[in-house]
Amino acid sequence: MRLQKATRFALYSVLECARDPQRPVSATEIAQKYEVSIHHLSKVLRELGRAGILEAARGVGGGYRFRGNPRRLALMDVIALFEDISSRSGAGREPGARTDVGRSLGVVLGEIDEIAKATFRSITVDTMLKLARRQKRAGYGRGNAVISASAATHPPDCARRHRRP
Amino acid sequence: MNRVRDAAVRVRQVRQADLEAVIVLDAQVTGLKKADYWAELYRRYGTGRRRGRQFLVAEGEHGIEGFVIGEVRDWEFGSPACGWVFAINVRPGARQAGIGSRLLEAVCDGFRKLGVTTVRTLLARDNNLVLSFFRARGMMAAQFIPLEMELDR
């Protein structure tokens, strides 16, 4: 399962706001920290507001507050707002999809999707925040650049290292 | 539904007299009362005779509130000794009180005493409740992929 940009921005925003649900986090703050377009991010934040996951706090020091239950809200709940997760959308319409090989490929890709969905369903915001704290303690506080660089150089070992609690 | 005070719950080794409560608790969740199965599990894991095998219960003011079963297995699937948790359950009305965490911690303590540094479990993909529980305790995807197939008759 590949996440669209909007979905990634939504997950960043939800997790950033859920770190401290009392403190409003501005769109600018999130955009700067994650190096994303504020224009695109603003649309995502409005959608999260409509879904009742974030609420806008107006005025000086305003921004967005997390208003979900971090132990109940799963990553999949956020992802489902931005992605079609019902099945492999478009599968069966691609060239060659109706051949025996095409169908076999569909079975394999479907298996991967099901595992990905089960993973996203089972990880809550609270669990993700614990994971983020562990990453920070492990020295990945400024995270993305370091992880991406090492993952690109040594994929299997690196992946194993980052997965361990 | 009885509310449970975490402090009033004690985790200990299962006793023969607990078995009926364990069977009822399991049946509440699975819908099946498997008396023979649980008697066999008690014989294999509950007597404390086999090193590395644990069958623990959480006992509260109102009786047995949960249980966990685990075992240390060597070189299974090519893996060095590791602890396997293959059953954990908390009475639905007693959840959200930290009992599952205490049971898991107790069985992991038992594994640690035997020098084990990894704990594993296996769950159905759609068992979201228990998957989320283990995820929240820090468990991540293992290095193994479970496979299966239908056997031709």
C-alpha cells in the first residue's frame, strides 16, 4: 500500500497535534517541521477538522488541537479519509489483468494490501507516539533525513534495527 | 459488569481449581466451551513441571479476570530460544484496567529469567483488538511470514 501525499500529511498532523492535545499546533509549525507545502497541508487539516479528529483553535496562539481518543484512533481511521481502501481500486482494469498471470499478480498484490491494512488497523495514535519516543531516544529525533539516508544505503539491516522496540 | 481495581489483581500460577473459570472466560470470547482442550493445556503448561512453560492467571476480588500461556521454544523455525505467547485473555468487563499488560509483563519476566530476550506471538490478521494490544506494548512485525494452504482431499 503506497500512501498519497495528503495521507502522509494527515498522519504527520494528527500525530503532531496528539503529542500534546492541550496545545494548539499551527499549520505553519507542521509545514516547517515536516518540510511540506502549507497550501496542501491546509486542505488536509480542514478535512481532519471536518472528520472531528482535529479542531481549529482560533485567535492568537491558535492552530489545531487533537480531539480524538489516541488509544482508539487507528492509523487506518486517518488513512481511510484520504485513500480508497475498499479493495485494490482499479485492479482488474489494468492491461493484462484478466490473463492468468495478471490474475496471479493481483492475488500477490492483494495479499500485500491485506497485510498492510491489518498493520494500519492495529496501530493506534497512542502506539505511534510511543514508537516516535523510542525513535527519538534511539537518536532519530530529527528523524526523516537520517532514517531515509541509512535505509537507502542498507535496507534490510536498517529496517530490522528500526523495527525493534 | 464488575469494575476492576488494578491494585487488587494478583498474577499467579494457575491452579486446577481455576480451570473452570478459565474455560468460562475463554467461552465468553470464543463462544466455545472447550473443557478437554483446557484440561490438556493445564496438564502441559499449568503444573509447573516443565521449565519454560507458563500458565498464569490474574485473580481479582471477583475471581479469575484473565490468563496468559507462554513457552520458551528453542530453534523452532530456525530461531534461537525465544518466548512464545500463544494465549492471552481478559474478561471483557475487566478490560482497560491494565490486567492484560500485567499478565504479559509477568510471562515476559518468566522468559527473562530463562535468559530469553525476544518474545513472539501469532495472531489472525482480523483480530484487531489483540493485535492493537500487542502493538501498544511495543511488538512489531517479526522476521517471519506465516504461510498456509488448503490440502487436497
